[in-house]
Amino acid sequence: MDDRSPVNEQLRRLPPVDRLVERAATGTDLPRWALLASARDGLGAARDGLREGSGPVVIDLEALTARVREGARRRVAAFPRRVLNATGVVLHTNLGRAPLAPGALEAATEAAVGYSDLELDLASGRRGSRGTRISELLCALSGAQDALVVNNAAGALLLAVDSLAAGREVVLSRGELVEIGGSFRMPDILGASRARLREIGTTNRTHAVDYERALGPDTGLLLKVHRSNFRMEGFTAEVGIAELAGIARRAGVPLVEDRGSGSLIDLRAHGLPEPPVQAGLDDGADVVVFSGDKLLGGPQAGIALGRREPIERMRRSPLARALRVDKLTLAALGWTLRALAEGREREIPVLRMLLASPDELAPRAERIAGGLRAAGWPGARVETVGAAVGGGSLPQHELPGPVVCLDLDERRAGVLAARLRRADPPLLVRVRRGVVHVDPRTLDDEDVEPLLRAFEAASHDGVETGEPGS
């Protein structure tokens, strides 16, 4: 390249890193490490853009300085930070799924500050097991012979398959080769174990005879995967746990059920189509695995319930240590399980939100609507709208309730949603066809005032608040 080319001239105009950091540090208390990382990124992007001609490049020193400061502030900001969830999606994966109950947070804090009896039997003074008391709680709630907790549900499934079917085949219906969040697919999870996947049936129909024909000397276990994040309707067929348990017993192999989302209380009594996880055990599954931070409402964890022998095999696996949970998770999960055992499920935020009736939510919705009208959004009104449970739970089941609606249009709704995400704390709303929805189900009463401040700031920040087309 000609040293006198316009691109090289512009590259020479870029300041050295140290000079840019010194300028950006002036008048701020931003740490040098954050400024340095931001300056390197900013200058690197500018150089790449100039060389590739990929778009507009900032080479003005003042603009570069401002960009470095902005990048440094982003680096030093707390992460993850608290946000207000007004989407109505209770188990919002992007927002961390289940929020912890205050009691669970207090239990985790107590375990974190100072030392704890994590692996000590205080009565004997000897080393104990970190999982014993949690296993006892889980068994008391579910009726299982034994229980094990690992870092997440995918880890629990991986551990079960690797421990019980290493070097052998795992028989699974093609209709259950699901993909979970983050593009992780069931064949990929199973492929990470030492077992081999044996697909049977078709996408929409699998019969008992398909399982029976697949059985052989290489069969390690039968796997049933609950389609918790989608629903299949029409010309379909699948084999239930009870029938599969009979096939597994006759073949002398274990049956594992992956529930995905799982509840230890019967949500059907509250109008939600989700049986408790112990139903799988009652029907004959040897091991049932599910998430701790979905319908259970606790911290991220993978829970395995089942017969003593297969759970013990999982516990003895070297992989179990790699997947084990820390003291904070155990403390928060323990509090959550005790709350369930004592009938205090309404103290668990996820269950309180799921079980809230429209009448319970109406006062908060009216308060939000009235506050929005007073803050310069005259079109705020309350309507009955359905929201998804989220987190791959209860597919296609909507939770109807009062929702505050603002009729804008696609452009203004998008602008408003973006402004609200930049509020402090950030506020997440749902947008459907140019209508902004503010759902009180996923908010607490103390969230209303900061929500209204965020909307008031947005109305003063160039977002039109009138009717569509105004």
C-alpha cells in the first residue's frame, strides 16, 4: 500500500494508546485498566475500519475520547445488574430465569460470609458430605429413595447417561431430540458422554414396539425427554413413562426421564398443566432430572431424583465432582425446598407470579396505568392479555391477566423500548405490533415508582406520547 495513500494518512492521525488513555482519564475516576482496554478496542476498530473500508470510522480525538470513556464505564459497571422485568415472562432466560426469594438470598449470604459447616459433621467433628442434607430434603418432598444436585439440568442428564450407560446405547425417540436454549441439542449433550445415541421412531410417532425392537446387548438405558419447550399436535403418538418402565424392567436396563422444567408441587391444582416430578418416579422411572431455577423457583441447579442404586452410581462418578454445586447454591436451594415443605410456596417469587390471579394483579396494573397517564402518557389503558411462562416451561400455555397497554406504532414502540432499557435500573417491556405492554405479573409493588420514573424520563427524551400517527 502506498505510504501516502488516504488510508495511511488517516491511520497516522490516530493517537497512541497512552495519549488516548491520558485524555480519557482526565476529570474522571475511571480505573486505568478499563480505560486501557477500551482505548485498545476503539483504536483497533478504527484501524480495521479504515483498512477494510467497512463503514464510517471515528478519528476525531474528542469523539474517540468520549467513546473510550463510554467503553470504560461499561467495563466497570456491575454485572449482571438488576433490571425491572415488565414483560410478563416469569422465567425469562435472558433475565436470569427464576429470581431468588429474599429468604433464599439471606441463606446464601449467611453461607458466604465467614465459614460454614459445608463438609463437616458438627456432632462427630468428622468430615461430612455437602449434599447429604439437600438430598434428605429432596427425598422428603418427592418420596425418592435418593437425590443428587449438580450445577444444571443438562449436567444432571450428562451425568446420568455417562454413569449408567457408558460404552452402551441410549434409546431415545426422534420426537424427543429437542433443542434447548443457546442452540444446545439433545444429541450434542448425549454425545459429550461415553454413551451412544440410538434413535427410534419418527418425528411425530413412536410406539412401544420401536423401543422393544431397539433392545439388545448394547442397550444401556431408555431415555424419555419431556418436550417442555414445544408441543406436538395432530397425528402423533408417544409412549408414556409407565409403559416404558415395564419395557425397561423386562430388559434389565434403567429408565431415565428428563423433565427439563420440574415442580415438586402439583401445579395442576392451580390451573397449570404440569404434574409434579414425583409422578415420573411413581410411574416407574429410575431417575428423573430437572432444573432448580425454573418451576422449582430456586437457584440454577440440576436435580436428580430416583432409586438409590442409580443415584449412587452417579454420585460416585468422577464427573460428579466436576459438576458439583457450591455452598451458595446449596444454601439457596435448601431454603427454597424448606419453604415448599412447609407450604410457603407463595414466598417463592416464581410460584407467587405463576399463581397470581387477575384480581390480585389488577390494583398494581391500575396504579401503573394511572401513574403513566400522570407522567405524560395519556393513552395508557388496562387490558387482559396473556403472557408466556418462559424458560422452556409449559409451552403454549399463557397466563392471562391485566396488562397496561400503550398504542404507539412499530417505530415509536421500538424507540421507547430502547430508551427504557437505558434507564436506571433498566426496564424491559414487551412490544407487539406497535403496542407496548407493561405486565404487572413480573413486577413487585416497589418496582412501580422506578418504572414510572423511567417512562417519565423517556417522555422528556424525545419519545412522542400521543396517538399513532400524531
